[in-house]
Amino acid sequence: MPTSIYEVLELMRKYGRIEKIHKDTYIVEVKADKVKDVCSILHWKLGGHFSVTVGSDERLINGYFAIYHVFLLDEQKISIIVHTKANPAIPKIPSITTIIPGANWHEREAHDFFGIVFENHPNLERLILPYDWPEKVYPLRKDVSIEELRFKILKPETVKAKVKPEEEYIVPIGPYHPALHEPEYFELYVEGERIVDAKYKGFHVHRGIEKVAEERLTINQIPFIAERICGICGYTHNVAYCQAVEYAANIDVPLRAKYIRSILLEIERIHSHLLWFGVLFHLLGFDTGFMMTWLVREKIMDLAEILTGNRKNYGMNLVGGVRRDINEGKIKLSLETLDYVEYKLRNILSKMLKLKEIMSRTKEIGLLSREEARKLSVVGPVARASGISTDVRKYHPYAAYGELEFKVPVYDAGDVYSRVLVRYDEIFESISMLKQLLKNIPKGDLMAENVEVPEYRKGLGLTEAPRGENVHLVITGRENKVYRWRPRAPSYNNVPSTLVMLKGENLADAPAIIASIDPCFSCTDHVVVVDVKRGTRRTLRLKEISRGRAR
């Protein structure tokens, strides 16, 4: 099979028209009957990986619905977007879930929001829309407005819930309650203390930011809402969105601005990983480790505030560059802080990770093989812990990452402990990268000149968030707005893998397994445990399970 960029593109030309939309990113437009063949070649034969499916209502532009399947080819360091159109009268496209199981959620979401039917999909049920959502109302279609959704379609008196008889008396309090942590729902099926199956339901607090952005926000207002997609690592979404627009508009961001973006991204990675270590230790009942890790994390949070004015939600980016500079005094303080953090963490974490109590609760637990990881298209530390060397910073460099020397930590055991080791190594790689960035930051402007965004251009923004790759696909619109914006966070690809990791494991290990992917639903605080022999259901806090109170 082809290995060079030229050979890959020549192969793609056999299936459809190719267009280079920006740096190392190509769109191949294929007919619907060729979609499965092309996607199979990209994912399985060329060694790429499926990243996201994006639906789009382009009837106002060309009269069709569109589907974009995005693939990243790390070896060739290119991105290929498989684009196909669907007849607006009967929008049908062949499903790729049968060949790439990781596409399951993606296609179901496009079905929910656009009404596009993916033929031969194994389970084309609703993913995000609630069970009582009106039929044939597709909220991301351009002929459905926010006002209609709020005041006409979703009037309480017009919405009738469709509930199966056996569901009538199940009243899920716990995870759905709006006053609690983010409401995610795991249902574990057990025989004794062994997990035999698991189910997951999310999206209870879907915020509809794509609709808000496309209808109401200008291009330079969206970075601030993008930064609020994630409560821990929102800046990486801000950067991914800005890059998507910059690539679409062919805007040349000044090098100093790229360095500043990379500095803040790596600070965000360190504080996110340290938060994760603290949470893991807490779930394992090791609260000393939790407190010591978070004590060091405070130094990184202080550094973020010194550089940006905020501990979180930095508000530093606009399309074309950054809003504020970093002076020499802050650079000196940053380097001193990093020396302290590196010394403390090597001393603390290296000892903690050798504790037999930690190793016994994480080694050979929550296994995800490389084959399963490829099927589910997992990303970030989850993929790297299963033997997959993938990292957007290395293979699809952006911001100032092309200027840096760093390694991508990869382990092949596929267990919780490997995910621990990946993040441990990444913290120190990030410290090394930050020192390179701070010592070598060039002089220059912070914003590009003459920032103009032409209409109906496509851009793909990639960043390596602490949890894995973020993908933002943008189609620019008229009047300083976007026509389509689709952000995809890494947990979207990683959460389905927990159902594989949980099967066959002990119930007490469920908290560490779920936490090992660093899921971005804040805190999965409750689960329902179903004893398949006794036929009983119990709602428990994860902390109770981890400390042996499941019985």
C-alpha cells in the first residue's frame, strides 16, 4: 500500500475529486456508494485513524446535506476529509460503523441533528436528543431557528413523552439531578462482584453551543464560548477553533503568538494531568497522594494566573493571534516555578507510583487491547497506553510545536497503570517543552494584520488536549459569522471504550477504570449496579464502590 503523501493522494483520486483546503489537509469528494471503501482504506490499510463525522445542512449553499468523515494519517502527517452529499428529499448515506465501530456515536449524532439516515447502521437510535423530542424536528437544520425550538416546538403542553410500560416506574434521581455534578449514567451488570456487562448514557446537559454560535455569535465571539466547552482544559478548544478559522481564511499568525499559545497549552496540560492524578488517588482511597499532588498543582494554577490574569478561561485568543503578551519578568518567574514543580513531582509521583497498593489496583486492570483501541478510534493517553503512537503535536504540528524537541510516551499493556505512566511521562515532557518555549520565544507581533475571513471556506483545527486530540471543523459564513462549526472533544471518542474495559473486572475497580480515561464529564459520581442473578438494582457513589461498600 502507498506510504508517501503523493501515493496516498493518487489513490484517493481514483475515488473522487481532491481539494487541498489548507496546510496538509485535503478533502476528497466521493459518491455515497464509495464512502465505505474509501474510509476502510484510510483507517485500516493506510494506518490512519477515524477522528470525527460532521453533518452539515448545506442546502442554502449547494442544495444538499453533507457528511464529512475526518481521518488523520500520522505517518504521512496529513488529514483527509471524506466528503459526500445526501439528497435533501431523502437524505441517506451508507454507514461506516460496520467497518469502524468508533463511528457509532458520530453517525447517530448526525442522525439526531440533521435527520440523515445511515443505511445499515447497527443501532441508529437517538444519542443526544431526549426520548420525548418531537419526531422529524432536527435542531441543526438551517430552517429550524433557536426561537422555534424554545417557543414553538418545545412548548411543554405539546411534548408528549413516549415511555415503554416497563420504564414507567424507574425514577433515576442521583445522576440526573441538576444540582449534582455533571449527570452521566453508568449501569453495571454484575454476577457477585464481577462485572459482566455495562451500559452508558450521556448528553443530559447538552448545551447546544453549535446552534448558538452559528445563529447568534460572530467569528471572534466564538473563541470565548469554545473555551467553556471543558471546565478543565478549555483553552485547547479555543486554539483549535481559532486555527480552523485561520486555516480557512489563510491567515498567517505571528510566530510569537504561536509560542504564547503553546506555552499556555502546556501549562493547561500539566494542571489537567495533576488534577487527574489527585482524583485517581482519591478514588483509590489514597488521600495523601491526592493532597500532595494538588498542592504542587497550585503552583501551575498560580502561573496560569500570572501569565493570563485567570486561573482558568484565559481569554487570550482571537482569530489571528493573541490578545496579551508575556514580558521578561514573567518568563523568569515561569522558569523558576517549573524548576520547583519538576523537582517536587519527580520526588512525589515517582514514589507514589511504586506503592504496591497503587500498583495492585491499576496493573492488569481495565484492559484495552491495541486492536480494540483501533476499532473504537480512541485518542490521547488512552490510545498511547494501548500501543498506538499518536499525538497531534508531533504528527500534525501546529502553533510552535514544530520548533520543539519532545517524545511521545507510548506503552503497550493497555491497562490503568499504563495510562498512569503515559500521563506521568507527559508531565515532564511538557515541563521540558515549556522551558524550550520560554527560553526561545521570538520577538514580534501578537496579531496578524488585515484579518479578513472569506465566506464558505472550510478549515480543520487540531490540538492535542490533555485527554487527546480536539477537532474543530469550521465552514465560514456571511456577515462575520460561521456557517457550520463542529467541535469534537476527546472524551467523545474515549468514553465508549470504558464499556470494553469494565467487562470481566471486579466491581471495586470500576471507579479507577472509568477515571483512567480522564472523562470530561466533570465527575461520574453515581452508577447503577444490577445483580443479574438476584435481579436487584442499587444506586451507589463511585467512592463507595472503590472502598468496598458495594455489598
